[in-house]
Amino acid sequence: MTDRAPASQVFDPATYARGVPYALFRELRDHSPVCRVPEPAVGPWPAGPGYWGVFRHADVKYVLRTPELFSSSLGATQIRDPDTADDLEFLRSMVLNQDPPAHSRLRRIVAAAFTPRAVRELETAIEERTRALVDGVAHRGAADFAELAADLPVQTLADVLGVPQQDQRLLFDWANRVIGYQDADYAQSSTADPASLTPMGRAALALRPSAPPVRPDGSPVNPRSRHGLPDMFHYAHALAEAPRPGSVMATMAAEGLAREEFENMFFILVVAGTETLRNSLPGGLLTLLDHPDQFELFRARPDLTGPAVEEVLRHWSPVVHIRRTAARDTELGGVRIRRGEKVVVHHPSANRDERVFADPDRFDITRTPNDHVSFGFGPHYCLGAHLARVQLRAMLRTAADRLPGLERAGEPVRLTSNFLNGLKHLPVRWRTDR
């Protein structure tokens, strides 16, 4: 514990650099399941008005399934308020930041790319890619699994979007800058080699800000805004001019989306399609390695791969929170909430709620049922959930089967973020005697 009020630790990004505060979440579930959380300034980012934090499983699901009371559109879905009215209006054209029926229309446009049938068509490529990634380092006896695993969701998303192989690293950098803006290592991520990019990739890269952009008053520009990502939005339009047939970009181009809708759809596909899975993969392996009995059971029982992935998702919730805004005066958990106030649900807390999960801090790959909310709930349930599960199964199973004696080789390094439960580095080692 620090000398701050406990609730403020829920918001502080530095908290999550040390680890998800499960003990604090348990205390809040027991004594203040809906409570005010202050929103102090963090680095150059100004203080906010605070919000209502929601910590119990039942309340989290109620908020997520009731858009008429808890809106995604009124204030968008990130804790930090958009900087200007124009920024808010732009964000409202994103499927993540809409309520039904507008949300339903945009969701339908890209849904076909993520159906079980569509994902089955990608499975062979995912399995082959996973084996190639693992076998490519097997002779070394050691690797940073966070870096190794990062390539899988990036390559898979590039397939879905029709992004040329030469430009795939741009997806990685854009997602880093959006999700990791609170972490100095990720805020200016620039790993793409200009010489290897396509002409449209180089044209986009030329528009990347050389330093975090600021407003006239000196305050930082929101990295999730159009002004914070000019290179990404330029690339999206260039890619749409000649989309690969059958790709999501071809579908989007054919639907005649408004400019803001198109840009925001590309944004959410890039970020959600890479970052959450990219952190679930090393987080999942770390969880298995830290529970040797469960890891041995996982190795011995391939039939438990599916349940193990669900337990990984529950135990290592990749997304920490999502915001809604009260659409009218209401009550939640015995607390009066006024129209316009922020309401923020916390997935890791809901996934450890004793009212739903027996012995919730125990990692058990045979756990069933497993009613976790790591992919959300209600109308905004993650479109890419099935694709994420396929990639998790492939990578965790391949690593367990093809890297004998797999174990930690050092301390993992966590991402500084109050939004994503992330790992920047996970050093591992294994035997090379076979």
C-alpha cells in the first residue's frame, strides 16, 4: 500500500507496473463495490473529475448489457475525457463508442470477418505461423516470449486487413502508441524500418510526429485522436484505394462509410486486433509457468487446451477497464449516480469475484463453468473473441509441446498502463537436447 487513499491506486498507472491490485479489488468488492475513484494528474496528463468504479461481477455485467442507462456514446469509452467537443464527435463515429442501433450497423459491416467459419479459414495459417515462430527460436534455448508472441497477432491482423507483409510493423507501432502512451517505452514506438516499407508505408511514416504532439496551451494531444495518429489514418485511406479482394478493407470500402467511420474502424481493428492478444499471450504463458502443476497438466492433456485458455483469460484479464457514461440519473450497488457521470467497470475484479468463482485466486485449467468477462458482455462483446481464442490455443499449445523444460529466465517487465494488463518482456529458457 502507498500513502494514497486506496481508491486512487485503482487509477494510478504506476500501480499496474507493479501488478494488478487484486487484494485492493477484493477489499472494494466487499466494502465499496461501487465507489468514487479520483482521477489525479499523471505526468503531463491533466486531472479529471473522477468516476464511479464498479468492481463486482454482477454489477459489471449489468452496466455492460444496459446501454440505455450506461452509454458508450455520451463520453466515449476511455476514462480520460476527449480534449475537445470535436474530438468527442470524431470518437463517436467509432463502433466501440456507439450505442445500438448505430453500433449494430457498424458492427454488422465487419462481423463476417470474425465468424467461426471465417476464423476456421485462418486456422491453418495461424498454426503454421505459430510453429514457424516457435521453431525459429527453438535452437537458441532462450527468448523474450513477449517479443516472440507479438508477431502472431500482428501477422494475423495483417491477413484480415490485407496489409502487405512489408508494412506489418506499422500496425505494431500504432497499437503501442495508442495503448502504451502512459509508458515511456511505448509512447513513441518506432520499430518499422523505412527501407523495408511499401511506398504507401513510407508515405505514412513521413507523417508520424517526431515527438508527442501538444496543443497551443502546451497540454499533450490525446494519442487516440485524429491529431495524434496522422500517419495511421493516412495509411488507412491509401490501403483502401486498392484493397486486397476479400479483406476487411475491401468490405469497408464497399460499404460507403463516412470518413470518420472508416478511420475509426481501422483504428479499432488495429488496436483491439493486436494489443489485447499480444499481452494475453505472454501473460498466459507466465500464468502457466507460475503454476507448475497446472502447466504439467496442460502439457499432458491437450484436451484441456480450450478450458485452459478460458482460465488464462479469467486469471490474466487483458483489459483492466472500460468506461460508460450515465445516460440518466440511476442507482447501482446502492449508490446514486447522476446523468453524465463516468461509470468504469473493472474486468480483473469481476473475474476474481468470490460470488461467482469458487476460490477465485486459484488458477485451475479444469475450471468449468467459467463466466469471465474478459471479452466484455452485452452488445459490445468482443467481435474478435473467437479469433483471439484460436491464437491463444495455438501459441500456448505449441510452446508447451515444442520447447522442453520451458521456464522463466528472469523477471517479467510489466507495462505502465491503467488500461491494459500488459507485459513488455518475459524472458524464458528451455532445453535444446532433443
